[in-house]
Amino acid sequence: MIDEDLRETFLIFIAESHENLDKLDQNFIALEENPANQEMIDDIFRTVHTIKGMCGFMGFGKLEKITHTGESLLSMMRSGEVTPTPEMISLLLLMLDAVREILGHLEKTETEGPTIYSGLLDLLQAMQKPDQPKDWRASKPAAKAAEEKPAEQKPVEPAKAAEASDTQEASAAQAATASNASAAAPKASMESTLKVDVGLLDKLMNQMGELVLSRNQLVMMAAGSNSKSMQALAQKVNRITSELQEGLMKTRMQPIDTLFGKYPRLIRDLAKSCGKEVKLVLEGRDREVDKGLIEALKDPLTHLLRNSVDHGIETPAVRREAGKAPEGVLAVKAYHESGQVVVEISDDGAGIRLDKVKAKALEKGLITPAQATSMPEKEAVNLIFLPGFSTAEKVTNVSGRGVGMDVVASNIKKISGSIDIDTRAGLGTTIRVRIPLTLAIVPALVVGSAGWRYALPQVNLVELLLIEGEKLRKGLETVGGRLVYRLRGELLPLVRLGDALGTAGGEVAASPDAALKVVVLQAEAFRFGLIVDQVMDAQEIVVKPVPKSIMNLRRYSGATILGDGCVALILDVPGIARTLNATLAGDGTRESEAAASRPTDLPDTYLMFRSGKKDRLALPMPLVARVEEFEISRIETTGKWEVLQLQGEILPLVRLDKMMNGTASDDELSERLPVIVCRHRGRSLGLVVRRILDTAEGRAADESAPNRDWVRGNQVLSGQVTEIIDLEGLIRHCDADFFARAAETKGTAA
Amino acid sequence: MIRRYCAFKLKEHLFGLEVSHVQEIVRHNDYTPVPLAPPGIAGLMNLRGQILMAVDLRGRLGMEPRDRSEESINLILRTGETPVSVLVDDVRDIVEAEEDRRRAPPPHLQGEIGACAEWVLQLEKQTMVILDPNKVLEV
């Protein structure tokens, strides 16, 4: 039992010991990668020594004995009598676990617990045999001298010693970011800190929110008043509030390293028990996240990591066979994006077999056969989030069924976050967890649409455009039914805010000549313009959460209270971009893949033409054999096709003049229409159009995403947006068997 | 044991909610509509700096949905973490009744009203349908 006057000391001891143990975890792993790191050994020794001292003071016999034995081994490492080996490190890590176990007992029962650690103690003592006659950390000559006595040494040592002295200077540059973190950690503990009750901080945060709202109102009122002193005062309050708010937000923030710091040890243990080799790369460890979110992320992230090691990364043998390096790479990154915190876990393992996923879902009756065949890949991967799903072939101790993904997903949903998976068979998997910063104060732009106000986070804002007059007439195009604007040579898709939100009225009512107010937004790789009724002012807003049912709409990331007390919804720009993308053909990734497969730098020549009154189409010149003109009356029909007898050939026709516009154009029999005779895969084909325009040069690499099946993409040719026809697609669209029937047609030609 | 209910009207129907569920009653407070929200969600409103969801109880119970131009009274209900505002036409006095006077809802109470009804209480002039707030808020 603990003495009353020692109670306070006891509680501090427990808390500090846990912190020290976490630090030691990381330090040991860093040491394992770089056994010559003298500083690290000293640091570890000091920490263990401190813990041991406290144990003695508090009278915890078992703890004292264990830490003392560990300390002795570390002392030998420090003086160079033994070299840290992976076996020693493993043992020392086990010692840390034993200490944790006893601390756990102490916290609960104030006794050290029943376990006897004699086995551990014996092993620790056994490790303390000095194994080298000379100090391995001395300069290279000593290493050479050691080499001369091969019989007495494990063959690994000389190589390690030489490596060690070479890499000692380069240790900072090594990928082992753990060593960076442990260098950083002492700094933090040296600064003076204060323990504060989290509930108190919460209260202060709420009041801060109120202050920000009142400040907004005050600034609004001061702007409208005539009193100079009032305005000056409002400015002062404004500035003080901003600074206060910034500072207060920081108090609740903790670096995500609170979580990441545990990963080196976790991954090391996991990898060893699975028989895999895994290199852990951590990025963004200093990214700060609200304390509450860190708690919520702990379990889901751990689960995802276990999955990666257990099911994602293959064994070294399998990897070698696949031509990969035997060591798998697991990268965990944290960064801020669009007002959210993103944690990305990616491995270069085997990826998720989507065919197996579909098969399993089918087997479990979670989807119908029809759904299985029609489901696109991007959706199939989400099947693993369905409850009752599992594709792990074996149940392992490490991650259970390799599932609980439904639990992971629901835990993340609880904090209003989202999770998505990107996987490629044989290459690896990347999982992104996004969580919103709930109580956040963000700069935003307020806009109006259909009489209501909405807030757009500044972080997504690129620029504001006022499109009127000349620019309105020339720059605005309709490509495939979508409104786009040519902004400095690039095509910017436009959407009316009312349409994006499914509300009627607003921007639609304006006459075609009215100026358009466009807010250019960027979300991930996608840029688009939002047409609004009014652009109001920029202000700092307090982001307040909205209920789940509203978050699920994927268009709002929260709500705020404006200066006049009205509620305004905060638009979720990536969410809106995503819903847009579903209707616009192509998203960033598909575009870049397509671009990669096209020849890039040579300019291509295109033949431009019209099939209707206003459209602009083009065909790559290499496909064009010749251009002719004919009277419509000469068109004959055989079976499915309309054909033309031209220069002794029977030419199947594709009536582009009818296709592009849906309805048939006026068929005046005497009218003459141009036909573009194309040759493709040994067959001739005639494209009937309305008017040939010109030829122009363009670059296939500049094409943007297509809007139709038989259009390859859009390019700017001769200064105007033009659709480039995909001839093969067009033919297939008209008649899938076209090329197969080549022989028949030739046979029946007159 | 005496139970106390907050009685309110939706059109000509009388409903009740146990007083313990009601945090406060607020007269005329504006709400901002949420485009594309499921029916039953009238929008969001500001209560002393807190943003609450406003439920159109008429729409929620399958009655004629509320129009913005209509006057509403907000019943602010205590739920889990954040209170929720429920829009009603008019609020009456508190009704007190012995617990054993309440009856299970009759089978002819169909649809959403039937789903949300917990009890019925026969009053002098009409029947009051006592709602289960948890069911009501399952939007």
C-alpha cells in the first residue's frame, strides 16, 4: 500500500514512467537500426536509471530488480563491453513490457502483481557476458584488429563495426525517423509544462467560440457606425480575440506523434511474429490534432496497421518471387488538407484482390450477381466495410479475421470522418482516413445563392471571377452539355451552386447576358468554378458540427453562425467536387492514365468540322483518306447501314449529322453534304458531316476528359474547344461487328 | 405516480411529450434550410450560439410538411449530446395525469404516427397521443 504523503509522488511516478517507457520503445528500435549510436545508449541508460531510482525510493522491489538488471546490461553497452544485438534489444523490450505490466498492477491494486520475472532476469544476466576483447567503437584500426581474431567473434560484428563507424555521421540522414523523434522528445520535456484538466479546456474553448461570434457582430456594427473611437476599439478587440483564439486552440492540440510514436515498436513486433520484414516510414509526426481525435483514432489506425502487416505485405520469399525487395515498406503519413486531418497508411504489398472481395460478398449474400458484374472497381473495394465480411484465408492471432473493417469504419464515422481505400493488385494498398477538425475557426468566404448564405473555406479558394461582356460571349462554351469556361488556356468546368445543391431558382433566372460571378475552387486535384448569386465578405467563422444525417449528404462540412445570428452551412468543397465528378466524365486519375498512354510531345494535325449548327469536332488527319461531297439522294440502305457508292466502292456511312444532335437534320434530297472518307484497320468508312471547317494543330497531351463514348477528349484547336472523335469507339458504337464482317461485305460488292 | 406532459398541436391533432424530455420552449426562431436534407429536417437553427437541428414534426409524422411562412414554436428536446428542436404549430398547457390512465396506442394509428406513438391519453375533449422522442428523432 502507498503511504498517503507519497500518493502524489506515486501518481507522478506512474505518469512519467509511462511516458518514459514509450520513449524507450522508440529509442530501442532506433538503437537496433544503428547500434553505434552512443548518444542513444547514454539516453536510454539515463532513463532506465531514473526509473530504477524511483522504484527504490517508492519501495517497489520487483520493479527495482528488473530495472536494475536491465540497467547493468545497458551500462555494459555504454562502456563498450557488449554490442547491442537484436536479441538484446528484444530482451530489453520485453523488460519494458514487464515494467508496464507491474505499473498496471500498481495503478489498479497498489501492489506489484503476482508474476515472477525470474526467467527474464536470467536472460538479461546471461546477456551480460562481455563478448569482445576490444572496444568496438574505437576507430577503424581497432575494427581491423578485431578482424584478425575471427575465431573469437561472431562474423557479423566486424561488418557491423565498420558500418557503424561509417554511418555514425550519416545516422541523422537515415530513414529511421524514430531517431529524429527521440532527439526531439527530450526538447519537449525540458520545456516547462503544466497539467490541465481537459474539461476546463473544453469550457474555455466553448467560450472562445462565443467570443468569436460576438467579435464578428461587434466588427459588423462598428463598420456601420460613424464613431472613429468605436471602430478603433473594435479593431483592437478583433486583434486580441484572434490571438487569444489561436493560442487557446493550441492548448488542446497534441502532435499526432502521440500515436505514431508507438508504431515503431508495434510494427517491429508485428513483423517479427508474422515472419515479415517491414520498414516503417513515418511522416508528419508533428502535425497537431485535437486531443479528442487522437483518442478516437487510436484503435482504428492500429487495426489498419495490423492488417497491412498481416495481410498486405507479403513474406520475403513471396516478395522476392514477385521481383520486389524482401523488405516491405509501410508508410504512415499525417497531413492537413481542406480543413481536415488526413492519415494515410500505404504499403507496397499484395494489394486487395477485388475479384476475391466480390466473390466473398456474393457468397455471403451481401450483393446480388447483377451488382457483382456491374460494380466498378472503385466501389468494389468498399464492400469490405460491410458487416459480416471477411476475405482472410486464415484467422491469425495478429489481426483476427483481418476484418473488423466495419468496426474501423463505424468508429471513424463516429467522429464525422471518412475512410477510403485505393488498392492495386500486386502493387499495394493505400488507405486514407479523413477527420474533420470539429471545433475549428477557419477563414471563409461567404456567398449567396437563392436567397441563402453559404460559407466556403478559404483553403479551397483559388480565385474569384466576374465573367461578363466579351469574356462571357467568347470564353463560355458548352462541351457535351456541360458549361465550361476557358480560363487562361485551361478548361474550367462550371456549376451553379443551386444545381450542386439541388435547389431551384437563384442563378438560373438571370438572362444569358448577365455577368456570372464565379468562385474558383480546388479540391484535391480537381478545379472547378462555382456560379453564385452574390459574393459577400471574407470572415473567420467558427465551424460547428452538424448532425450525421446532414454530414451524410457529403456536401456540407459543418455550419456556422454569421454576424447577424443566422445559421449558414459550410460547403464541403471536396464533397461537392466528388459529386460533380460522378457526372463529368473522368476524374484526375483516369485522366493522367489516359494521358500516359498517348504520345506526348509531337503536335498532331486535325481536320475540324461541324456535324450540327454549333458543335466543333475533329478527327486526327492520319485517319482521313479524302473528303468528298455528295447529294443526300444518293444514300442507299443495306441492312443496318446506310451506304454510298463512291468511286466504285460501297462506303458504309456514319451519319454524324444525325448522331451528335439526336434528331435528324432536315433531309433535303438535293442537299449536298460533305463526307470524310476514313480508313481504319483496313476498312473504309464515311463520316457524314455538315461542314468542313479547317485543319489545325493540337497536342494530344493537352486533351481534357471526354464527355461521350466516341469522343476521345477535348482540345483547344484554333482557340476554340473541340471534341476529338475516337473513330474506333464511334464504329463500335454503331455496330460492334463491323470489322468482323469485313470478308462478307467485300464478297457482295457489285 | 403523476406524469406530466407538454401538450402541443399539429394541425388539429393533439400530441404530448413527457416534460422531462423538453429542455425549453422557444417562440419564433428562424431556421436555415439544408438543401437535399431528408424530409423531416426543416433546417438548422441558432440557440444561444449552439447550432441545433430543427425537425419538421408534421413532415416527420407523415402530415402536411411545414412551410417556411408558417409560424412555429420550437420544442427544444434533450437528447444525447446536442439538443434538437422540434417545430410544432402551437403549445398548450402542461397536462398532468396519473400514470395508470395512459393506454397503449390503438391499432388504427398507422404510419409514422403509429411508429412514434408510445401511449395515448384520453382527455376531456380529445385524445392526446404521447410520442416517444427517440423514435421521433430517428430521422
